[in-house]
Amino acid sequence: MKSFVAAAIAIGVMCSGASVASAQTKGDWVLGNYKGAGYWFPGVIDNTSGGKVTIRYDDGDKETVPLSDVRPYNWVIGMKVECNYKGAGDWYAGKITSLGGEKIGIAYDDGDKETTRTGRCRSR
């Protein structure tokens, strides 16, 4: 019985933390579903109002989206992303090898590597 109660408390704490983690405020680094296309791009919240969030994306674009199109920034080393290789306009899959602010290291699935900016990458 004690282990059941402890498990129930742990689940409650995790669930309450999840709702707090999804709250977004001005200045938070987030991922936005740019133009609702299903790709998540990094940016910073400029403003929140009436259930909508204005994001200044790392590539310089700005957009106001419903809160449902925003998630906490969760990129970590080893995560799969797609990046615009050398900024040439073509997107390629790879894994994050390093992160430092807006600098990101990518090991592409085809063997190429580059250090680029987060504004040239997206996740699904």
C-alpha cells in the first residue's frame, strides 16, 4: 500500500510540473509551429495576450500563434532535427552534436557535419 501511495504522489507531482512547464511567458525560449506547417522552430516569446503568443524566431521571422502552437524549447544533444545545410535552402536530417546559445552542431545522416545557428534548424 505504501508503494502505491508513493507512486500516486509521484505521478501527481510530475503532472503538476508538466502543466507549469507548458506555461509560456515573455522572454522564454520556445519552439513554435511556424505557419502551422508541423515543423517546430526555435524562438523567443515577445508577447502574450488573449491565449496567443508572439514569437521572434531565431531566423528573424516573427509570428503570433495560438498557445497550442507553442511548446517549451526541448532540443538536446543527440536529438534528431532537420537543418538548412549551409543556408542553401535544402533541409537535411541529422542529430544535434553540440548546443551553445544559438550555435548548434549537426551531424547529418549523410555524414556531413556543420556548426550553424539554431535559426537554420527545425524539429518535428
